[in-house]
Amino acid sequence: VQLQASGGGLVQTGWCLRLSCAASGSIPSMYTTAWYRQLPGKQREMVARITSVGEIEYGDSAKGRWTISGDHVKNTAFLQMSSLKAEDTAVYSCNLRPWGTATEYWGQGTEVTVSS
């Protein structure tokens, strides 16, 4: 499985961005796709995740501001981010984990910079 993350960029406080994570290759039928972020000098944290059956969970940073969704036809997960703050500046990466295995796949990160 290969993951391609995109959509990052430089925006101003309060703006929106939509990140995309496109999966290709031998995609399992049951899996969880997650967005993580790593702020400068800090550990990676889970932002949001969605399963292949539509179950969703948000990390504290995303609750009330962001929405994760998935297009299973295109094998793409999206993270719609609104009300961006300077403290959201980070590298955002997507992860796919097939159910019932310890395997996980990572895409390259996409950088989000929010200027105040």
C-alpha cells in the first residue's frame, strides 16, 4: 500500500485547508486511515481517524474545528481543517492500518504553516 498526502501550505490564521491522503496498491477491505501531526520539537499526535465502515474519532486538536471523511471509491481520505491557528503549524502525515494486523503504512508528510 502506498499513501500520498497532499494539500498542505502556508495560510493565515483563521483560514481553511483540506488535506488529502490517496491510497494505492493492495488496499485491504477493512482498515483505518488516520491523520497525525508532528509539531516542531514535539511527539507525533493523532488528529483524526476514520475506518472503512465510517467510524470516526477525533483527537483533541481537531474536535469542533476539523472534519475527516473518506471516499472509498477513490481510496482517499480527507481532512478538512478550518479556523486554523498558528499552533496548528506542523507536518501532517497519513497512516493506514489494516484491521487484524500489526502492519501500518505511512505516507510522506505534508507541511502546514499557519502565520499569525
